Amino acid sequence: MMYRLAAAYAVRVSTLRERASSQLERIAQSDPEAGDALQTAIITAAFALIAIGVVTIIGNAVIAKAHSISLDTPNLNNNP
């Protein structure tokens, strides 16, 4: 009984795989630029990650510089 279920499942998976493959081939033949949207999304996400990294580095440098500024004012009433 278990072997029949496994065999039926294997046939079902291979059928679904063949259907998906034929569907992708049909889409690729009808529109050769169909994969460009995914490629554009991946490249945009990569550039966004790089931009966030650069902004984080610059922001940390600016904050460190701001924290290093002394807020103590010199005493200007020391004229003899």
C-alpha cells in the first residue's frame, strides 16, 4: 500500500514538473524579455543594500564627529 502511494506521488510530482516546464517554455517563446523583471528586482535590491550600508557608515562617522565636539566654553572674563 505504501509503495503505491509513493509511486502515485512520484507520478504526480513529475507531471506537475513537466507542466511547469512546458508553461515556462511557452512564456519564454512568447516574450523573450519575460525574465527581465526578476533580474531588475534583484539588481535594485542589491543596490539598495549597498546604499543602506554606505549611509550607515557615513552616519556613524558624522555621529562620532559630533560626539567629539567639546561643549565647554572657555571663560571669557579672565581679562586682567
